[in-house]
Amino acid sequence: MNTRPLHRLLVLGAMGMSLGAGTALAADYTTIVQEVVVNRPVDVVWKKIGGYCDISVWLKVSCVYTSGSGDLATVRRLNDRIDEVMVAKTAHSYTYTQPTTTILYHGTLDVQADGPKRSKIIYTLFYDQSQLATPEAQAADRDQRTKRFGEALNTMKSLAEAK
């Protein structure tokens, strides 16, 4: 029995599957890290801005818990349309994800000591920008996120330093 035609068919099939798989969008992860120094100790800062729904004040959105009470695995809903699940938590930080997004969006709010009476608020965003069609669209999206969370950091700084 001559198996060459079958072998060729299998090779062509495998190549076709490889070519087909190669047409899917590859992930293009990006990270935005911003920070601001605050003239208050870590515990004071975290108490003023670190609650899971405190985002409603410093990002000016509505926030309600749809599950949990602000600890690990709590789900918050922003503006009655965006669900975020807390996936990690420390004494002065938390990380969340948006489970229904196509961009694998994660954010982390972290407050770290920067001396005995100062702190740094660090906000990190991580997401897949491959859904955006062009480098210009990616840059515009990045600029918009950087501006929005930069403004939020400034608001957090003001809240934390207020008497």
C-alpha cells in the first residue's frame, strides 16, 4: 500500500491548521504604572483611599458590591455596567480583574511607605491592547487611561493629605 498520498494529505492538513491558527490575533500586553508621593503615613493613606468601593470618590464613578464585603473575591459593579472581581489583597493593596472583558484587564492599587511619614500611591494597569486595530488607536487608548488614572491619583493624594 502506498501511503505517500495519505502522508501528503496529513502534512497539508497540519500546515493548514497551523496557518489557520496563525490568523488569530496575538495578545499584545501593555502595562501602565503611575505613582504619586503623599505626605502621610501608609496606614493613614490606606484608611482614606483603600476601600474597594472608595473608587467611587477618587474616580468619580458609582460603585456597589454585588458579592462580598470588600475582601478577596468581592465583586464590585461600577456605573451599573462594569463588574470587577478582587483577585488579590494585602494590608495596603488590592488587585482586581474585569472577568467579562476581552482585553484581560487587571488593575492594582498599592500604597507603600516612602519614609516614616510619607507614602507612595501606585496604580498599575495591565491589559491586552491587541483588540485595538492600529498603533494610533493603542496610543490614544493608553493616553486616555493614563490621563484618567493620573487624575485619580491626584484626587487620592488630596484626599489622603486632607485633615
